[in-house]
Amino acid sequence: MSWLTNTVIQPSNTAQQLKYSLIRREPTVTMAEHLHARNDALKTNGFTFNGISTQINITPRGSDWYFTVCAVMTVSSIVFVGMGLRKPRTHRVFHYITASITMVAAIAYFTMGANLGWAPTEVEFHRRDHEVAGNYREIFYVRYIDWFITTPLLLMDLLLTAGMPWPTVLYVILVDEIMIVTGLVGALVTTSYKWGYFTIGCVALVYIVYQLAWEARIHANHVGPDVGRVFLWCGSLTAVVWILYPIAWGVCEGGNLISPDSEAVFYGILDIIAKPVFGAILLFGHRNIDPARLGLRIRDVNERIVPEGPNVKPGQQRNAGNVNAPEGSTSA
């Protein structure tokens, strides 16, 4: 019986391990920590460019935010293209323009999330706050490449909705390109001369806002109340949001007042409103508007050119209703 007593009284190693496992809790890993651990973009691509290292740069949180905005832009692009596929090919111009805006933005935000597309720039103002302390700040020039492509498309969405003349559309786009280029040059300049470029960009912005608030609004109301209403929604949204961009530039690239992570959130929120939100409102408003009313008559493959009539099918004659008209003649 001694062997039985020893077996009952002395716990086995397995029982002891079970007891210890119940007492000692293994550390749990949240989903956010898991995703954070998987994002090694900053470690992979680093903060050194052409032998210059930045001290003021994004953290993994900023990188995660950039990837989040990239996902928003990507989903928006898919939705906008899908909405366009439900329309005739002659009615997809605004869907394709709007989807192109978010497509380009998605690529730009992926690049920034991967910590690419930036240049080290010496700051004009040196701060004591540890988040913006240092000599070199990370400036994402890819953001300006995005704007150089997408802001003209945004203006085309608005100005074509208003039925503006093509010379005016092209001139406003030129002024917009000046605004973006001066913003980029100012961001990369290390001296106080950057504020000269900033001023030029602000003057260009004032002209663009004037065109949206006055000239284009009058044209849109002349086309029809439904067109005027859509333009009022989208034009007002664009004017208000675009006015906030110089403020963001002033506290980020210009004044070095807020950290690159805060810069990412500031610009990211503005871009989400200015692109996916803007696009959703615009396309919803265009759902019952024929582009031909806006001077955007587009001929499909089974239609004749405009002199024969906009909706004449092959084999039909424009004067088919005049039975007495000789072949090849035209009615008065």
C-alpha cells in the first residue's frame, strides 16, 4: 500500500504544471499591438536620405494612419468605378474623373505609409518640444505630386458641372498648378524665402476660391436649379476645405509647430473630406443630370457625329420624317 499512498499524496508533475498555468496568466496581445508589430516600414526604409538623417519624422502610429487613409482611398475608387459601370458609357465622365482622384491619392498615401517619397529639409524654426526638436524634418514631396495630379481633376469635376467655358477651365487649372508648385518649393526651402512662395500660393488660392464662389456658381445656376444645387454643395465644401490647407502648411512644413504624426492626421482628414466625401456628394448629385446639358455631349460607337443629330442610329436619316424630301436632301 505504500506505493498507493505515495501516488495519492504526492501530486504529479502534470498536476503541478496545470496548477501553475492556472495561476500564471500569459500576456495577451491586442489586435492594435499585433498590427503595430507587423508594420516595419520605418525600420525597413529608415530616415536617412543621401547621407542626411532626419530627427523630426513620423512614428509607426503615423505610418499606420497613412495606410488607413490609403485603404479609404482605395475602397472609394472601387465604389466610384462601380457606380460608373451602372451608367451608359457616355455618362461616366464624372465617375472616371472622381475615381482617378482617389486612385492617385491611394498610391500617394501608400508611399507615405511606407516612409518613402520624402526629402530631409532643414527647418527654419528650431523648437524645444521633443516632437519637433532637431535640425532636419521629413518633408513628403509625394504629397505634392498627388495634389499636382488630383487638384486639377477636382476642379474639372466642379467647373464642368457648372458648365464653365473651356478657356476658363484651363486657366483656373494653370493657377492651381502654380499654387501646388509654389507650395512644394516653399516646403523644401530652408530660409525665410519659403514664405514668399507661400504668399504666391495663397494668392492663387484666392483666385480659385473666387471662381468657385462667384463665376462658376452663376454658370451652374444658369444651367438649372438641380445643377446649381449640386455645385453649391460641392463648391462650398471644396472652398472651405481648401482654405484650411495653407493653415496646415504653416504649422507643418512652414513653421515646424506640430509633429509629422499630427501633420499626417491634419492632411489626411482634409484629403478624405476633399476627395472621397466630395466625390460621393458629387456623384450622388449627378445621378439624374445628363452630361449633354453641361456641354459634354459624348458620342458612342453606334451614334453618328453631331451634324447628323445626337441620337441618330446608323442607317437612319435626320430627315426621315419628311416623306417628300428627296434622298440626300435636308429639311429647312
